[in-house]
Amino acid sequence: AVVASRLSEIDKWNVLLLEAGGEETEISDVPLLAGYLQLSKLDWKYKTEPQGDACL
């Protein structure tokens, strides 16, 4: 929402903000507890794949 707010300050631009998901839990506010969100309804089950040409 902050990024959309800043972008909308430019008069020539139209900004559309889309949000997904339901209400967050208190656990989602604490980074240390992020592991408890795995396999819950807040987990979107994204998977990563190794990239041979990535910089890390």
C-alpha cells in the first residue's frame, strides 16, 4: 500500500493495487515464527528452482 501511495503522487500515472489472501494472524507479524506458517492456509506453496547463472 505504501508503494501504491507513493506512485499515485505522480499525476500522469494511474495505479491499481491488488491484494490477495485473508486476514493475517499474529504469527505472521513475527519473522522468527515464519516456519509455523508452512503448510497453513497462509502458505502459498511457492517452490524455488536453482539457477546456475544467478549471482549468489
